[in-house]
Amino acid sequence: MSAAVPASSVESVGSPGLWLISIIVLVALLVADFAVTHRPHEVSMREAAGWSVFYLALPVVFGAWLWNAFGSDRALEFMTGFVVEKSLSVDNLFVFMLLLAAFAVPSDVQQRVLLYGIVGALVLRGVFIAAGAAMLAAGTWAFLVFGLILFASAVKVLHHAITGLVVEPDVSRMRSVRLLSRLMPVTDHYHGAHVTVRQQGRRALTPLAVVVVAVFATDVVFAVDSVPAVYGITEDPYLVFATNAFALLGLRALYFVLHTALAKLVHLNHGLAIILAFIGVKLVLHWAHGIWPAVPEIPTPVSLAVIIVVLAVVTLTSLTSLRRADARTHPPGDKTTSPLD
């Protein structure tokens, strides 16, 4: 019936001029990040915290500008989408942490690897956002497809959370890594931030190049989850792009701030599963509403409230669970250092 009708009649806020300015700013920020990481060095907590505050302030300023220029609805869609993307990016950071450990990446070049991963993620998200926009333009059936994708992702994430299964990436089985190793020789040791070096008269890859390819491969998986999730919040491709860009830009610094905290968020995946399933329901209801107008939809303010409450609850339950475990392991009077210290 209405499946042939364009999925959204909402006009995008992204004019050609705004798209151009946004891309120029994005490239400038990436260039600045590459300049910061040009000289390999260990990242101090002060440096990481400073950059994290900067990258968290940017979306707030942008959201305020959206509110002033386009109204509260668009600003609320952007901030809700940003919260969703930032939540999913924390899970992304956990996988990056496993990869960096698996490759024994030196601490002074870890931020360069993370930056390459962010660039790869931005490119992939751009491709998926364009594909998603094309699907939505073709009809409301795209919302049903996105909803089913998110349901499947939620089930997978919840299964891993309940069983306690930690999926450590098997680097040796990644096709991209194996193909890369066949195309060029790989050195035994890292050579600073160089991805290639000349060895015995021929060009060879360093382990840094291999870990970057592995990070790119994992980026594909996260793009499949994150883009449908934010399309569940807003149908505007420009706002989908903006939420992804702002959420990804600060990952390099956030990694070093949350490196120790990530292990403490033991219930994070439970929360992410609930959020993905909730947005999946929102998408399916939106699809059904286009066919049967009597079917209710979930307003954006309600979505934002649910997402914030879920994240707050899983953070609280994670810390409570760790304190209880610590109390059982270290009874009162035990001088052993607590894992929460």
C-alpha cells in the first residue's frame, strides 16, 4: 500500500553549503588529530581528558545552534542520536582495546592506530548512511529492515552479555589480514608510527599496518549496527552523518580516559542490547504507522529519556556489582588493593 510512498517527507536541514562546511570542519579536525599524533608519545590523562572535553563540547554547541536555527525537534533528534552513537562507540572502544592488546601495540603509537580506525569508521559510515538514505527514499519497508537488523544485533549482544562470552578477535583468521600478509612481507617489530619500511632492499609492512587493517575490518561490523540505530531516531541523512561524526571524532582521546573504566562497565552490553531492541521497536512501529495510522509511534523525547535511563541504570548496576564482588573477595580488614581503586 504505502510502501511505495517515500519514507519521509521531512526536509533535510543539510543544505549543500552546510554539507560543505561540515566536511571541511571534519577534515580540519582530523588533520589536527594527525598532527597531534605525528610524534609517537604516551598519552597522559591530562591530555586525554582535555581532548575529550573538547570533543564533548562540540556536539553541545552544534545542538544549541540547531535549536536556534531549526527548532527544538531537530536539536533533540541530533542529541538523542548522538547519545545512541556515543554509547555504541564505547563498545567499539572495547574491541579496539582487545585488538591493541592482541597485537601488543606499543603505548606510544596506540593513538595513531585509533585515529586510523576512526577515519575508516567515518568512511564506512558515510557509505552506509548514503545506502540507508536511498533505502528510505524507496519506501517505508526500509524501517522494517532496519528494525529487524537491530533486533538481531540486540539478541547477539544480549547473548554475549548473559553468557559472559568475551569475543576476542582472532586476528589470524581475518581474511583481510591474511591477504595483506600474502601480498607483502611483514616485519617482526614495530617501527614507530610507520606502516611500511624498507628492509633488505624491499618494501615491507610493519605490524602497525596489519593492526590498522584489523581495525578497519571491525569497523564494518559496527557500521551495520550504528547507522540503522540512528536512522531510528532521525530520518535526516545530514543529522545521521553529524551524530556519527561527532561520536567518532572523540574516540581517540576517550579511549585513554576510559581504558581502565571499560572493564568496570560489566553490564554495558546488557544496556546496549536493550537500547538496540528499543530502537528496533521504534522503527517497526514507525513502519507500521505508515500503513496503519492507528499504530502509535514513540516520540523522540521519550526515546532520549529511555536511553539515558538505561545507560544510567547499567552504570549504577555495574559499579554495584563490582563493589559486591570486591567485598566478597576482600572482606573488611583486608589490605589488598580494590579493583575499584
